[in-house]
Amino acid sequence: MEKNILVEFGKRLKALRLSKGLKQVEMAKIMGITDRNYQRYEYGLINVPATTLNFFADFFGVTTDYLLGRGE
């Protein structure tokens, strides 16, 4: 993924998380990862594995294309 894709992904992920009223630490717990690792997704610092991308899409009820900034 290019850096701008990761940044867009992070923005959309954060907006979706906030729309559910969840904190970063709560999302991390749901996913079974550290809150620091989850933060790296929202900050666009690390690539997102396909399985994690699919998890986010299913959890938030959106498409993977949407998360990657490929759709509105």
C-alpha cells in the first residue's frame, strides 16, 4: 500500500470506530491486539494484512474498497 492509501485508511477507520462510540483500547481488545498496534492502523503507519482488512470491513459493515479509499 502506498502511504496516502494508509493515511486514508486510517482516517476512515477512525471515523467508523467513533461512529460506534468505541475507544482505541476497546477496538484493540476486540481484535486481541495491543492498543499501540491498533493505533498504528489509524495513524497509517503500518500495512494492513488482508485478514485484518476483512475483519474491519465485516465489523463496520463496509467494503474493503471503502476502507482503502476506493469508494465513497
